[in-house]
Amino acid sequence: MSHPLLIIGLLCAVLAGIGRVKCAEFYTEKPAFMEPCQIYEPGFTNCSTRSVQKFMDNVIKGEIPEILETFGPIDPMKQDQLVFEQDNSDVTTISADITDLLISGFGKMMIKESKVSKKDFSWQTKIFLPRLRLDGQYKMVGRILLLKLSGAGKIYIEIDNLDILMHTKTHLYEKGGFTFYNVTSVKVQLNMTGVHSQLDNLFNGRSKEVERSTNQFFNDNWRDFFEALRPLVVQTVERTLQDLLGKLFHLIPANFFVSDIPTSLNLYGRKTQMIT
């Protein structure tokens, strides 16, 4: 059987070549591993939770090759740069630049619950990661837990038993006879049971003993340390998930997840086309 993306890709190439259309590739046949659910039927949340877990398991295994091409591997994921400013109290004032960021742990994600709103088809998803680790290069000046910091070097933050409550806003649009999700925003709330971190070259290497004792202090007081860096971790998770979900749901029709999803015309009173 021909790959569904190949069929529409060839059609787009022909039509684009004669100047009549600009279109993007997407799946026209539901992959065998996807389980559609009906939102107006009892048990939808259980079906959706099971369906999204199966889908993400196959995405992680590379069964959606177009995601590998446009996004890269799911575990580990890469982010080029994260600029971070935090000044919310006398306890924490930070200016940081994180580069070459590597995010490990999403390969073992567990979907604990997947809810979809019947009103606007936004999502609320509960995700569990046994461990999330961020590795990168940092430049930082400021103050954490009343300790003045200045340094540049390697950093890692390892978070154990991470619960993510994800709120995803969407807007439905039509393409090629299918309804799609446009992911407009992702917001997360995080809870965990432990954090371990290491910042090399703190105080610009002036005292390795002070650097060692400072890192130990942060790990001994990990809850307070994490609260100081929570916006950085939240921003990293939100940006990563929005990028991934945005690419996935421009590729996979929403009909394959919610088989009785309304069209944008039925939901909004007008038909919406995604501008690419």
C-alpha cells in the first residue's frame, strides 16, 4: 500500500508546479496503532487516555518518521537556547543564558489522563515522567537563596517522579477534507519528589571548595532551589511540548483522535483554514 503522505505529496507537487495551490503533507489514512474515540460517548476520557498513550509510544519509537525529520528524536530532545530572567523577591534574582540544552526523559512518559473539552476542544493532560534531566551550558549572574552567583559552564538539573499537568489551547481548522488542531498555547504545572543539580565553574572557578559546598547546599535544600528555578524549567517544558505538539497535530488529523469532532464551521459558525 502506498504511504498516505506520499500520495498527497505527489498531488501537491503537481498542483504547486502549475501554480494553483500551496499545500502541506499530512496523513490521509489513520495509522493502525491509533485508536479513535467518540467524545459524546461514555468512557471517552478512558479511551482518550489509552489512545494518546499508544500514539505517543509509537511517536517515541519513530513510527511517525516525519516528526524525526522536522523535530528530531523525542528522547533526548534538543533546544538551542533559553534566555531566563527571574526577579521576584529578595531571595532570587537571576539572569541566565542556557545553550546546547538536551532534555532527557520524555521517552518514558506515562499518560495518566487525557481530557478534552466539549466546549472548545482544548485539552487537560496528566503526564508522569520517572525522571527528567536537563543538560546544557550556562551563563548566570544573580542570587539564589541569598547566595550571590556568577559563573559559566556545564549545568544539569535532574528531577525525579515528575507530574506534569498540561493545559493545551487549540483552534480547529480544515485541510484536505479533514479537521485539524492548531495548538495555540501550552501551560504546565509541575510537581516532583526530588531534584538533584550541578553547576560547574560557579564563582568563575575562584574556589572549587566553595563551588562544591554551594552545589551541596542547593541539593540539600532542593525544594527551595527548585522554586528559584521553577520558571526556567516550566518555560523549557512548555516550549518543548508546544513545539512537538504543534508539529504532530499539523500532520495528524484531529479526526483520528476524536472521530466525532465537529468541523470548524460547526464549532465556530465559520470555516477556518490554516495559513501556512
